[in-house]
Amino acid sequence: MADFLLPVNPQSSVPLYEQIITGLEDAILAGQYDDGPLPSTRRLAEALGVSRNTVLTAYDRLMEQGLIATIPRRGLYVSSEAVVRMRAARRTSRSATRPIDWEARLPEPPPTPVHRDPAWSRAPFPFVVGQPDPGMFPTGAWERAQREAVRQDGLSRVIGDAGQADDPQLVRQLCEHVLPSRGISAEPNQVMITLGSTHALHLLASVLVRPGSVVLVEDPGYPDARTIMQMAGADVVPGRVDEDGLVVEDLPADLHGAELVYVTPSHQYPTGATMSASRREELLRRAGAADAVVIEDDYDPEMTFRGIPAVAVRALDDEDRVVYLGSFSKLLAPGLRLGYVVASPALVEAMRARSRYVLRHPPGPMQRALARMIASRDLARHVRRIRAHYQGLYEEMTRAIERHVRWGPQPVPRGGLARWITGPPGLDAGQLAVDLRRQGVLLDPGEPYWTTRPTPRHHLRLGYQVMPLDRIDEGVRRVAAAVEDQVRPRLVPPPTRKLDVPLRGRSS
């Protein structure tokens, strides 16, 4: 009977049955009853000097937990599965005595170069980049497309495991209605659906980059592209950007030994510059001579507000060396995570094989819904609507910058949803962003976009995709005033101050 004596204190404020439960749990976890039954209620009551009803209550609670069970004609036994669960629960509720050192096992995390304020929607002047305006999302058309996507006649194809294949209807719509508007002719085996441009870049890096591969990127440029290539082991070299995009003529004949060249020619990221036609042709000529692959990230060609959209570099390519990336993040919403790649069938097949072990394929219902939006012309109507809306913001932004930015002319891009501002020398745009946040003005410092070291600090980026039209002018005024307030002490010499010195010889 001493084997099952439990610490019970009649003077404690804890009820006796709860003390018995705790004591029995500890004894069970210690393995005391692994090979035999628990004591009967009568024997335990006598041993502890408590009433039998008190023990019955404790046993009933343990049976409710599934920790013990009655076996007919044998008695009360411990449930081994319940013991495992209870041991796991107790492990998570207390600190480990020798926790594993995850920091020592994990690699250095990649940088997150551009901060996205999660509270941007509450700011009065959100010059943020890459966030959608909820009011511009085609809710009705998207809901209609989703209903059509799961119609019974094609449901098995949409919700089934497609392996490495994409939705054939979406691929066909891209080939017939989207790509021709960009001057691109493509067959279905040249197209792959992705979860946006970032996913596409990751797949390309995984199949084309080896440790020591050289990748040429625009500078300033898209930070995620640079980071993805570096994570794959590439040596990234910068290429200068001006008002016509990547300055191809500055590059050596061998493109610094680059195997890949990453460009954003429609609206250079982040400056918004459009690569000139002559540079597009020269880029292809030099890439051919160096046997380099060109990755063309065409993330928002529809957002061209002056002139006509430039023809894609892929459309000028006669050697099948340009990989074209398209995205619906700016047209619809980044949260949908839908994009595509147009490339050589061999490269597409290699990317599919690699993607199989990451996510197999993007969600079938999402692909089919987008296909329905394109086929019904709902997407085309939506594009016309948002272009008109964003063009109004673009023009107001242009006027506000011309009105308030007085330290130097700022190039006006042909389109895009953000403006790149070059501040006066000495400006610290990172500190500027911190100071303006107190006024409800959110902006992106330009420093993270640069590959060059030391990094220039006098650039900033003003997105206007979610800015209310009537606040753009005041927002730009606040930014310009804050810039001038920060740099004025450096630009304006202090006034000459006369010293009050008594003349020699004068009596006091």
C-alpha cells in the first residue's frame, strides 16, 4: 500500500480530490502504474485517510481525461496513449533544460531590404509602393469568374492534382489575348504559370545559377532579384541606370562575364525609366555576343500613361535567349500571387521539374478564374478602368513634384505607379522617412535599391497607387519641405557675426 501513498494535505486550500488527481498524474508519468492496475477506490481512500467519494471523484476526472480506463474483471489501468499526450503537454508547458541551438544551425537570414509598414492604410499620406487600392479591385468580376471556375462540368480538372501542368485554358488565354498586346508570340509549351515574379525568379535562379555565376543587375534595381541571385550563389555586378534605363553602352563587351542579365525595361525598378529602343537592341546584340540569358521582368507595362507601351525585349529576340516574366499583381492584386514565364520550352520544362518539389502548381481554381476573366473581357475592361484612375494620380503627382521640388529637375517617367526622387547631396533619406512618419507621411528611402557600395543615401521613392488624389499635393509639399529642412544647414553658410571686441587704447 505504500507504493501508492500520495502527498495529501487536509489543511491546503486545494480540494482533496484535486490533490489526488495531481499526485496520481505524477505517479503515472513516472511509470509507477505501467505494469499493473491502480489501487481500488476503497484501498486508496483507506491509505490516504479520505472518504471513498473523494477518491471516486478523482478517478472520475481522470477517466474523463482518458488517462485511465476500467477493464472488466481486472480493474483500473492507465491508457498509454493518454500518457504520451500528457507528457507532450507537460514538455511544452515548461522550459527545456537543454534547448537546441537553432541560431547555430541556421544560415544567416536574407535581408528584407524594403520595409512595408503594416499600418499604411491608416496613414494620411501613404506614399507606399506595391500595395493595392481595395476600391479598385474588380470584386464583382472576380466573384463571377470564381463561380464559373468551379462549374461541375470542369470541376475535376480544376480541383484535381495537375502534377506539373498548368491550367490549359489560362495558358491559351495568355497566348491568344495577353502576350500579343506586348508583341510576343508564344506557344503553350513556352508558358509556365507562377506565383508571381518572385517565384519565377527563384525557379530561374535554381536552374540557371551556380556558385560563382555572374549576374548583371540594374543599379538601382529590384532588391529581391539581387537577393535571390545571391542566395543561389551568384556574384552580382551592378549596371548603371539613367533616364533611358540600363546604360548598355557603358558595359564591357563581355558584360562583366555575366551569364544572366536582369532588366526591367518597361518601367525600370525603381526609377520608372523606360529603356530606349536602341538600347533594347544593343542589349540583345551584346547578350548574344557574350552568350548571356536576359531576364525581362515586365511587371506593369499596362501602366504607361505617355506614349504607347514599348515593345517587349522578348519580341525583338531572334535567339530565344530572353526569359519574359509577367505578373497580375499590379493589374489585379499582389495577394492573388499569379504570374507567368515565357521562355524556351527546354527552360520551361526544367523550371516545372524544379517547381514540382516546391509547390507542384499554383492553385487550380485561381488559374481557371483568371482564365475566365480574360476570356469574358472582364480583365480588359478592368485594365481600362484602372489605367484611367492611375493616370489621374500620375498627372497630379507630376504637377505636385514640379510645384514643390525646387532643388533640381526630376525626370518624368512615361508611366509606373511610383516616382523616384533624387534629393540634394547630403540628404539622409532614411532619417527623412523616420521624421516624416511622425506627420503620417510614409515613403521608401532609396538606399535598399542600390547594389553600389557605399550606398547613395539621397534618393527616395514615392508611390501613389493608394494615395487619395486630393492629398497628393499636400503630401509632396511636406516631403519637399522636410528635405529642405534637413539639408539647409549643410547648404546655407551661417551668417557672419561681428565680434564685440573693445578697441585698443579706448578707456573703459
